[in-house]
Amino acid sequence: MTIELGILVSVLGVIIAYQTYQLNRQKDVKSDTREGAKQDAKLQTRLDYISKGVDDIRIDLKANEKQMIALGERVTRVEESSKQAHKRIDKLEKGDE
């Protein structure tokens, strides 16, 4: 009877140890899942912030392009006006001679 009791206690000890192991493993999986979710949320927030920054840069770039086009048109008009003014000056100089 003593041997049977020893075997019974040993078997119960193994069963309790296995159940404790399973319980702790489930807790670790849950905590890992929570940590992973937190890290994913932080990463997503950072990506959203970067994406917004890129969108703002694109908007600024388009505005700069429009300004450059307008400036190019103004320079062309000034060059044409300057050319006409030089022609008139040249006519005046020829008339004085």
C-alpha cells in the first residue's frame, strides 16, 4: 500500500506540474499578444504620422510648382518687354544720329 500511495502522489505531482505549465504558457501567450498589439499600435501611429507628413510635403511641392510656373511666365513677359524697350531705344538712338 505504501508503494501504491507513493506512485499515486508522484502521478498527481506530474499532473499538477503539467497543468501549471499549461496555465503559465497561456498567460505568456496572452501577455505576448498584448505586447505585440501595443507595439503594432505604436508602429501604426508612427506610420500614420509619416504618411501625413509625406502628404503635406506633396501639397507644398505642388504649390511650389505652381509658383515656379507663374514666375516663369512673368520672366518671359519681362524679357519680351525688355526686348521691345531695347528696340525702341535703338530706334531713338538711330534717329538722333
